Amino acid sequence: MRKTGTSVAIYSTKGGVGKTILTLNLAGILEKACKKVLIIDLDLSSGGISMSINKNINKSIYDVEKDFQTSKLKDIKEYVIKYDEYIDVLSSPKDPREANLIEGRVVERIIKKAEYHYDVVLIDMSHELIERNLLAIDTSTKLLMVMNNDPLNIKSMRSFLTILDENNIDNYKVVLYNAKDILKQFFTEGEIESLIGAKIDYKITEEFYLKNIDEYIMNGKIPSLNDKAIETFEKDYPTLMQIAASLMEVSK
């Protein structure tokens, strides 16, 4: 049986917790390990990944949808944008209205096809519990649950993790991302674990807060690919490497 790559749904029950920045940085870490990475921008109405890479968007997931409906679906690499030698991006639609036309079964097909071409497929998702997101979670090999110290996020995370556990879904890891809203530090790590009823597998500290993130975004750069990344993110770089290493472990 042909070996396939690992697909990873990166999800949070609330928007604005740092999923997109985490996704981009994990892609950079994986590139340094010489792994081929596809980022699927499944946050179709916002398109954070697509806007961050500063590339000309010629095709998007909407083109996959159109070709799927007309039985003209091509190799998945025909639809991606090349960020560099190791990282490709399947963009969200330019027109947010096209997002509503993307069916869940197309997302499922994309993930399965991508696993045969890439070592790791990272799926940056919106927080909406809609069909295509649920199918992406069900289809992916692994699930990264990203959260911060926000009380609303903690409450909604507890509810979602309960649903996962009730359905015997245990392929997830919880990432506490404290670097997005550094002023929201209401609870300790132990208190959060008690509140969500699960352990925190990885913690990104407030020291990973990127004051110059706007500069990176405007220049289309991935922070973890910076030559001084290890020095700049001394405390959190090892954690990013641990997360990336776990994603490279094919569990199929």
C-alpha cells in the first residue's frame, strides 16, 4: 500500500485565537525539515492564509469545485499556488460569495488527494460548525485544537471536546496559544485543563507575540523561516518543533 502524508485540521471554537499564524509557522518549521507541505485555506470567507503569502491568486478551491461538478477535476497540484520550493497553498476564493458553493464532499476529496502528494497537509479552518468543516475534521488524520485564555473560548472548547470524546474521536491535541491576546491571561494552565476537561498538549507563550506581525504579512513572509527564528523565538521554537514532529508521524 502506498504511503500517504498526514493531514491536519487546525481548528478553534472561536475566531481570532492565532490559528492562521500558527499554521504558517508550522509550515515554515516543516520546510526546514525538508518536508513538502500543502496549506489548504479553508477559512473561505476570510482567506487569512491567501492574503498573508503575497502571491498572485490564479486559481482557488472554487476552481476545484467547478471542475469537480463538471467531472473535469485535475491533479490537485494544478490548483495550488507555489509559495516556495517546499510550501504550496490551495487558496480560498477571491470572491467570498463563492465560499457558499464549496461542498463538503469536495473538501473531503481534496484532502485525500493531497495526502498522496505532500508529506503534511495543513488545513486552516474557520470556527463555524458547518458541513465542510466537520467533514474536514472527520477526514483529516489529525486535529489540532487551538485555544487561548479567553473565557468564551474556554467554555466553547469544553463543549466541543465533550462532543469529540462522546464520539470516540481521540486524534486531537490541544494547543494553548497565549501569544495572540497577551492581555487575556485570566486562568492558569492547570485551571484551563480543569475547565475544558482535557490536558493541554502544547503551550505557545506570550513571548511568541509578534509585535511586527504586520510587517511579515505585508511582505508575505513566514516568521519561522527567518534566519534568526531560533534566536528570536528561543522559548517557543522548541514547542513548534515538537508540534511539527508530531504532525510528521503518519498514524495511518
